[in-house]
Amino acid sequence: MEKDWKEVYMTAHEYKAEMAKEILENEGIRVVVIDQQDTVYKVFGEYRVYVAEADELRAVELLKNLKQ
């Protein structure tokens, strides 16, 4: 991942990370989703959504109603 990217959302649910990604991409924001789920026990870990630092405030505002 490139430097100067900021985490704007974290969830334990893959579908919510995908929803966040879709919301941001629909607004023209480049998104990276990092899957940090345990490979054996899928109940441990989370999904983290990152955007470029320049898009951080806008992304946080767009995702404010998406519950973690």
C-alpha cells in the first residue's frame, strides 16, 4: 500500500467493509480494504478500509452512518 493512506473504517464483517468500499468508490475515492481475519478462526480479526490522506475527511463523512 502506498504511504500517506489513512484508516477510515474498521469492522469484523466482510460485507460491511465491502459496503464501505462501494460507497467510497461511487464517490470517486480510491479505496484499499485490508483483510486481517485469522485464516483458521474467522471470528478473530477485522477488515480495515483505507483511503488516501487527501480523501480522509470526505471518506469519514460519507461513512459516518455506516455502523461498525
